[in-house]
Amino acid sequence: MNLHTIVSLGLLLALVVVVVSSKRSKKGVGAQQLDHDRFVVAGYLPEYRFYIDVSEAGKHLTDLILFSVAPNADGSIQYFVNEDNLRAARKAKHDNPKLRTIISVGGGGRSKHFNAVASDGHTRQRFVGELLDLCEKWKIDGVDFDWESPMNEHQISVYIRLLHEAHAKLNPKGLLTSVALHPGQTLGKEGFMSVDRVNLMTYDMSFQRGGGHHADYNSFKQAIQQMLGQGQLPPEKLIVGIPAYARHSTKLANVKSYAEIIDEKLKEAGAVDMPGPTAEKLDPNFISRNEHNKFLFDCQLSAQKKTSYAKSMGLGGVFIWEIGQDKFEHKVSLTEAVMIVGNGTRVMTKAELSSVYDPAGTGGGSYQNNSPPLTAHDLGSAKERRRKKREEKKRAGMHVEL
Ligand SMILES: *[C@@H]1O[C@H](CO)[C@@H](O)[C@H](O)[C@H]1NC(C)=O
């Protein structure tokens, strides 16, 4: 080994040390374990479902979204999740050190005071301040806004102001800001710049056409393409929804959880009291059937195909509404099925992906599609884009938090 080699090795070693330490310091305080480049597999959990084993569920998630709290008219927080729920979430995080927890704000029927709070500078400030305190107190990693729904231009503009102020306050603390939107809703470039993620609620899409599958693969793809086609939202910020519940094909108000469907299948097979794992007692086709007595849902295979599509489009990830409806058993769980594709343990075959799984009679229909189809090629690889973005930010001397 000559001097030249030794000097080179020394330089290389120094470089490695610098790279490793800069990688560490990029992540926020307390966030050393959280890998923000990981494909997101998030699960919402409403307060009325905390009877499930939250730590066990957290094993198959990157993000647990607690549903929910809401604004009171004076900008204080109204709690639907209680302290026991928050404690269970904190424990799940303790048991799964890579798990992020996020608090959802609002939701259907819980959005009455958004307009009042968002319209006024003082109440906005108070609300954002209380959300920050809540995150710090319970070691929560971010806030997901779910005003359902702003009804006019004014409401959209004050919503964007609220999101913007929340992001400005939370981001420097290393906390995420996201917003939940229905297919077809947009916040424009300015709104999307104020959030780290958009959770697109790609389900309940049968109302628009008066029947059929509420979350078929075609409608799912078209809702994504429509969102990206506007060119305002970077794909890596987009997280798309997978339902863990079925909706009747014609009686649209009738829903059943994935767990209820599995339990009915067990009953029909006369296997309820038989010993052994559920997966072995069911017809093996259950993983690829998304219809049961006119109730249409995502089976494991269609949930996995959606996940695989989201990955191929360079999206940030997928989320499940909601994991309390899942049947948390090995080889039966929808969340587990999604996670093994999300984390790359299972790669779907070309044959599985090329057949749009939509059995005859379930009425796939289509959501709406005005934009030309985008391909993964159009978008480039997600990793590459994230890397470029980090470099741009670094050059601009900004705090990096993706
Ligand atoms: C991927 O997810 C599955 C299901 O949660 C888990 O069993 C497996 O260990 C994970 N693999 C990796 C490499 O993280």
C-alpha cells in the first residue's frame, strides 16, 4: 500500500463519516428512527375501534393515523380520541420504533367549526398552537386535516391559510402536515405547497354513478391520474386510499367491514368453531374475490394491486380506511397484505398486474377521466425525484424534511 492509496482511503473514510453524520443530522429531533423515504402504508384508526391491539396493528404500518379531534368554534380542540387512545398509540410507537403517529382533525360530521376557526387569524393561531402542544405532549409526528368539506372559494382559501400556518409552525419541529381530499377536490398549487402529503380518499366512488363497485381498480387509477394530471401535486406527496369495508352494489348505504365479510365466509363454510388459522379454513380464493353477496370490497389481491400501482407511479404511499375493520390474522389481514407489497417483500407478477381484477357483474364502471394516462416513465423514479429535491433544498440552504 503506497502513500497515495493510504491518503485516498483516509479521504474516503472521512467522506463516509461526513455522509453518515449529515444523514443523521438531517432528521429532526426524536425522528432518528423514521425513514421519510419509505413507501407509506398508513392506517386510520377511529376512537371507536381502539378495542383492537394497536401495537399489533402497528407492526404492519409505517403511519398510524388517530381519528380524530376537531376544532371548537373558539379554536380550542374538541377531543373524540381520549387519553386512553393516545396512550395506546404512544405505546404502539414504543413497541414499533419506526412507526409514526399522526392525529387526524375533523372528518365527516366533525367539521362544523372549521369555517369559523379558519376564517379568523386569532382562532387559527390558537388552534394550530393547541395542535402543536398535543403533538409534543403525546409524541405525535404530525397532523392530518380533514375538513369535509369546504364549500366555496372563500372556504377553500381560508382552509389553505390554516394549512399554511400549521405547516409553518409544525415543519420546523419535524412534524408532518397532511390533508385528506375526495377524488376531484383540489387545493391548487398553493394549497399543495402547504402540506407534506395529500391523502386521497379513493373509495365511495359508486355514489357518482349510482351503483357498482365503490372502489374498483379502474376508478382508483382514474382518480389518481386526474389528480396528477393537473400538474400541481408532486406524485411523491400523494397517498391513496384503500377501503377495509364493502359497500353494496345497489343499496349504496349498506356497508360491511372486511372482518364481517370474512366472518360470514367462515360461517358459510361451517368453520366458525373449527380449530386452526382462519386462512386455512377459508376457500383459498378468498384472497382474490372482491364480491360477497353483492357487497363489493378490496380483497387482498386487489388491495395489493392498488399498492403496486401506487408504487409504480412513484406515489408516496397508500392508506387504509380504516384498520379497525380489518381481520388481523396472518394471511387474512388486508393491512398485512398491503404492507408486504409496500415494503417490497412481495412483488406482484406481470400476469397478476396485467389483468384488471374485476369479476363479471360487479360493475366496475369508471370514475371520470379527462387527462391522458400517465405512466411511471413520465414521472421518473420516485427515489430519484426525492434525491433531486433534497439536493435542490440543500443548495437553497433550507431545512430538509420530506
Ligand atoms: C414487510 O412487512 C411484513 C408485514 O408487516 C413483515 O412481516 C416483514 O418483516 C416486512 N419486511 C421488511 C423487509 O420490512
